[in-house]
Amino acid sequence: MIFIIKRYVLEIQTDGAYTMSHAFENLRSFHMLAECLNYGRAAVNLNIDQSTLTRRINNLELSIAFKLFERSKNKTVLTGAGK
């Protein structure tokens, strides 16, 4: 996990279009979803809508090139990279 965060922060520093506040919000969203393992509850806890949470997680996964969660209709679990 530390490797992923370091890689993510390094990418943020080299990409001027992506601000540190966006990075913080994406990491905060990841942490809440990892705690809740439920998009709806995590979104409520973050005071955002579920589509915003989904977009943040997708952006984070794209930027680090790792899938962090396995999603199914009824279940969300952390992948090996997400742990």
C-alpha cells in the first residue's frame, strides 16, 4: 500500500493538471470505502453522492494502474493491491 501511495503522489507531482486536493480526496475516498466495503455507506460518510465516489475510485485506480476493489452486484472487496 505504501508503494501505491508513493507512486500516486509522485504522479501527482509530475502532472500539473492534477492538484494535491484532488489526490487527497481520492485517497480519503479509498480509505472510507476500504473501511465500509459499501459504496452507499461510504458515500454517505463522506457527504458525497455515490457517483462521485465511484468516479474518485476509478480515477485513483487509473492513475496507479492497479485495481483496488473487486465489485459485484452485492459485494465490494479489496484486491491484493488494495490491501
